[in-house]
Amino acid sequence: MTVVRSPGRDRPVSDDWLYAWGVGYAAVGAASLLVPLYAISLGADAFHVGLMASTAAFAGVPGALLWGRLAARTGRRRPFVLVALGSTAGVLALTPVLTSPWTLLLANAALWFVVSAAAPVLNLIVVEGVPESAWDERIGSLNAVQGYGWVVGLAVGTVWTALAPRVLDPTAAQELLFFLLAVTTTIALGVVRLRYPERPTTDPARFRRAFRRFEPSNWGAGRFVRAVPYGPNRLYWVISISARRWRARRRRSESDQQSGTVATEGGGSPLRRYFVAVGLFSVGSAIFWGPMPAYLTDVGFVTGVVFLLFLSANVGSAVCYTPVGKLVGKRGPRPVQSVALAVRSALFPAVGLAGVVLGTSLGYALALAFLLIGVTWAAIAVTATGIVTRISPSGNRGEALGAYTAIAGFGGGVGSVVGGAIASLTGYTVTFVLAGVVVAAGLGLVVRE
């Protein structure tokens, strides 16, 4: 148990609540794949599965913005975390009684609404009672707990869906897993309620000022938060950028460039070009991943193997963040990201062609391909912040990093539904070839320095 001594308080602040949140996040990780697979068992097609991924992406935005404002206005944070866990448990418990893919789509959207709504508040909670010099490390711990919790959830889903169907009907095994995940989340809720820190005193404005000095690459799990702590943690940290502030800072940066105080590379054109590249490779990746559960099921893989393949991709990412960071230190972010995008653009159509032509006989090869795709995501996630930081005007880097995250999240939502629609209309081969082509188009912009 990690214990942080809170200045001016008699008792230490325990991290038990954080680990409990990680347990709840593990349940969400398992549900992220279990819900679409359950929908497929009820008759959902590739378009429906892609639409589920898309609505999940967009559902988190209003929740985070609304709850973030409420948290800022009331000065309270624990209720939002407790409601998130309680609502997650409720949605997971309710899911097995739903009988239509469309009601499952709504349940999945509700799940991501509550999870994303609570996540921003955690940024302030995790630094409570900690010296400002350690805030960067604490945010890294939060992201690591969530990232590895997600992987654990997929691992649990893999083991359960591989073993339980030996004694239960496959659909019944999925329904029982939903119930067990709901129970686990309820237990996590109880631990958070008991072990949550004292009433918070960290001021959001102070957090925002300190954030500008932090280094996102130290935060683990390939994720980072926006400067304002009230914004969705996984998707759209900066959905409400102030256009007036952006334009004002850009005018100042252009003035600095003309006076020679900012490097030419920091101009708007390279940044805009990179943002277009981010949009392209984010859309391309989502075109690939959106209908993926339906594709693997249609090829003939059982639920346990589908979980295993997704687990392979997530493990590939999780174990490579640190090594990729070291490689970036030696080679620079742009060359590393270019190689990752090139590999990804080749693997996407290869996975589609292999599955369609050879079916389940290439299970191990697909696992390796998914692992490599996960490694490429680690490279993209680690290098993107470095690239944006290097080409952004010095006074505008916080907004630029947030804009990058918003574009990537928006591209993910759009690409998921596009991938599902194309797969339903033309088949998976065309879908995955298109995914590779769109990623390659983004690569073409990345290599243009």
C-alpha cells in the first residue's frame, strides 16, 4: 500500500482508493469487448458493432463536461467517483437482461458516459495531499493503474470466456461474467467510499498552472490529461478550447517568430499539417478496430480467442511504452512514429486478407500481428506528444496537446462507424485495406518535416 503524508494533516493519505478504482477500471476493460461480443450473440452485425464503438467514444464528452462543471462549482469530487462506480455496476448488472442489440448500444453508451464523467475529477484527487513537485509522478501513477487495470480486465475476460463455455452455454457464460464484473465493481465502490482521501483542498487553478510544467511522456500507459482537470480522460481532454485564446496566442507566437524569438519550425503550418495527419491515422485505425469483434467472430474465432487477440494488442502497448521512450530519446520522435505508422498501414490489410483467406488456421499469426499493432500504438502514443511539443509555439503548447487529443478522439469516433458501415456494405477486406491506405496517407504528412 502506497501512503502519502499530507502536509498539515495528522494521518496519511492511502492509495487504497486508487487501486480500488483500478479494479473498477478492470471491469470496464473487460466490458469494453464483452458488450459488443454479447451484442453479436444477439444478432448485431459489423455496422452495429462499429456504431457501438463510435457512440461509446462520443458519449463520454457530455458526461465529462457536465460533471466537470458541477464538480468545479460544488467543490466536491468523491460523489462523482462513487456515482461512476455505482452506475457502472448497475449497467453491467442490467446488460444480461437486455434482448436487443439496440438496447445494448444504449447501455454501452451509458457505461462510457459515467466512466468518462468521473475520470477528469481523478486528476485532482490523485494529487491531493502531495507536494506539487510530486504531482507529475502521481498523475503517472493514476494512468498506470488505469492502463494496467484495463489489461487485467481483458485478461480476466480471456480466461473466463475460454474456460466457462466448457460447463455453460457460451451466451450464459457471457451473462454470468457481466454479473461477476458488476459485483467486482460494487466491491470497488465500497473500498473507494471507505478509503477516499479527506475533503480536497487542491485548487483547480493551481493544478492548471502546475500542469504546464509537467512532462506528459512520464505519465505511463500512453495517456495524458488536459491542463484543465475537468475534461474526459480517455477521449476529449480539450473539446472546449477557447478560440479567442487560441487566436490571441497564435498572434503572439507569429509576432515572436517575426522577431526571431521562436524557431521557424514552431510555425502554424507544420502544426496544422501534423494535426491533419493525426486525424487521418486516427480515422484509419478506428476503421480497422471498429468492426473488429464482428470480423473475428465471422471468421470463426470463439469468444475466448477474440479476447486473447485484443489482450495481445494491449499487452504489446503496455510493455513497450518505456522501451519506446528510450528509443525516442536516441532516434527522435518523428522517425519512430513514421516506422510505426508504416508497419501499422501494412498490418491492417494483412490481418484482413489473412483472416478471410485462411480463417482460424492463422490464430497464432494473428496474435503476433495484434501484438505488433499494439507495439505500434505505443510508439505513436509516446511520440505524438513530443512531436506536438516541438512544433507548437512556446506559449501555445498546452492547447496544442489538448487539440491533438481531441482530434485523435474525434477521429476514433468517426472511423469506428465508417469502418462498421463499409464492412457491412463491401466486406472486411475492403475495410481493412482502406484502413491501411488512410493510415498511410497520415504517414505521408508525418514524414514531411
